[in-house]
Amino acid sequence: MNAPYSVSDYSHLVQRDRVHSAIYTDPAIFEQEMARIFHRAWLCVGHEAELPNPGDFRATTLGRQPVVMVRGDDGQVRVFMNRCRHRGMTVCETETGNARFFTCWYHGWVYSNTGPLQDVPGPAGYGADFCKDDLGLTPVPRQASHRGFVFASLAPDGPSLAEHLGPAARYLDIYMDASPLGQIAVTAGVHRTRYRGNWKFVGMDGYHPHYTHRSVLDAWRRRPGGNMADTHHGDPFADESGNLTRDLGNGHVLLDFLPGRSANLDRYLDTLRRQPQGEQYIQAMLDTYGEARGRELLAWAGDPHVGVYPNLQLIGVQIRLVRPLAVDDTEVLMFPGLLQGVPDSINSMRLRQHESFYGPAGAGSPDDAELFERNQEGLKADVEPWLHLGRGLNRERLEADGTRTGLIGDETTQRGQLRGWLRLMSETPA
Ligand code: FES
């Protein structure tokens, strides 16, 4: 069967209520995703709080290109291409650590953690026109941040980060403002999932929990206090819950649990009060943010459940970064964020909640990974290649600000992500 698309026009693949499965299975489309999305759009590299001390670094990739995010001795966080200016070897060989200098193991060029080339072996072999000042580590073409979330783009031009985030920025604020200081520590490590499936399967699906996570939901119903269910009212994934799916534009989407959580706030506050010094945390939030905003932030429970397209998701306590490795191979990194300025008991409670669902022995995310792999397997049967994504189209609302809203189990989020995908894939690389 001939593919119903060309490498310059994908509009046929994403339609009003259906999507062609080639976008999850075709290696040629994956190559174009690398070029048009991951090597061009704003990607989240991480959070500055991962690097509390001068010299702290984490090496990662933007698409396929190796980079290192490092806090320099001057306190500034920068993202550099992880490539020696001599013959191109990576200069940072470990994923995380602390270094005043990055020394290339090939011929020994030495770079400071703020970027400049400090030293080369055998300097007498270079003439007077050799200028170390011109040969420092190469910064990513564009870097910007919002509330400590560090973003980078490999394209020299394009929309600003603020334009890219749009209404999604306020949900990064909600994540940070679960702390009365508006600050987090990202020092609790990371755990990761790698599954044999496409990267676009990850997250923001309010339709699947009743089936994929049925045993977890049953357990929530039976367990008293102190677990994630305590932040919710009744069944948070029921159409009648009042909870919503939102398409914020640019591929950013949200599972909005605020309606149900607001209805359940007093019960959740009782859960917080049962923690040692829990009342102190509640009062600190009200003192910092005022009664109305403080109660709203407490109802959010630091869980905006937002997907910032294409690679950042803030779910529960975690900063989740999605790394596509191949069309059918994806790694997901989950960094728990610890709230600053709160009693230890609050962070302990949040971590236990996180582990119960998302940890390596958690009751939730291993099921997701298994389903993603089965999904990828099923897509090999492509005699009928179209996937249905029409749930909730009959009741989706277009809001005055241009965002779209559906019920919690509606596929407003999937359609929003795919609109963002199509927009990025349709832009001509500079
Ligand atoms: Fe780095 Fe030669 S490639 S010093």
C-alpha cells in the first residue's frame, strides 16, 4: 500500500476525528519528527533545581543531539552542545555529576563549566592566530526558562518561549506554587521507564484509567486516607465528575482535576492535617498566597497534570521528560519535585503517593508501559490503518480564549496534541 502522505504534507494523516497509524509506526515520519520537532522546537531540558551547586551538571539529548545542562561557577545555568571544539568528541561522559572543568578525553582540551576553552595540551603547536576565546563550548542556539524550567531550541529563530507556552505557563506556576516559597528541590533522584512503543502514546489520556488502572482505582476506594485518591472526589475519571480535558493550543493539554478537587478540598485538608505539622503547611500557603488563591493551590495539590508539548509533563509530584529513541522505542524520565519551605512530612507524603503509582514497583505506570507496547504491536496490523479519536467531539466547547474543553474522558487532549504535532510537522525548516 502506498503511504497516503508525502514528507512535506502530513495534513491527510491527522483529521477531525481520526489519525493515521503511520505517525506511530513509520520510521521515515520519525526522522521528520526529529528534524521538525525535536531539532527545532522548544524542548524542556530539565529544572534548574536539579543543579543546586556550581558545577552540577546533567547530560542529555535534544532529539539526537547531545547536550549538557550545567550550573557554572558563576551560578548561571547554561545548556551547551556536548561536543569538543577540536574534533567533536563529547566532553561530558557521565550523565550527572559535578565538575569545574570538562576535559575531553581524546586530546585533552579543557573547558570551564561556564563554557570557555581553558587549556590545550601542547600550546606551542598552535600559531598566533589560534584564539582560545573563539573555541569555547557551543551554547544551544536558544535557551530560556520559566519558573526554573529550562528550555532549549536548536533553531536560531522561532517563537519566543512565552509565545510557545501561552496559557500553559500558568500550570507551570501551579506546580511551583504548591510551595509557599514558590520553589522546589529536584534532588530526590530520577526513575525511568523504557518501553517499545512510540513517544506520542505517553500521558494525558483521561479515558483509559477505568480499564488500564482498574485494580488501582479499586484499591483507592478501599484504602482510608493518605493516598492519591484523597485529593479527589469520588471517581475522578467519571464523565460526571466535573473534571475536564483542555486543549491549550500549540499541543499543550491538561487533565483538569480542579473541579473535583475543589469539591473535595475539606477532606483533602483533613488528610494534610493528619501529617505532622500539616496545619503549618496549610497556614503557610494561605499566608503566602491569600485565602482564595491559597485554597485553590491547595486544591490543585501541586498536580497540574499538564502536558507541555512535546516533551514535558507535570503529573503528580513529577517532572516527566519524554525522550523518543526510535519510532518504537521511548524513554521516560521522572524527577520528583520536593517542595521548599514545607514540613518534611508533606514531601514524604507526596513521595509515597508518587511511588505508589509511578515508581518501579508502582501500581500504575508499569501497566501503562505494557499497554503502550501492546498498542505498538497492534498497529502492525495496518490493513485498516485509521485510529478513532472522536470521543467528546459532540460536546467539546471552544472557549473565548481559543482553548477547547471536554469532559475528563474525552479525547480533547489527544486531538490537541495532534494539532500541535501537525503544526510543527507542517512548518518548513529554515
Ligand atoms: Fe576533544 Fe581532540 S576531540 S581534544
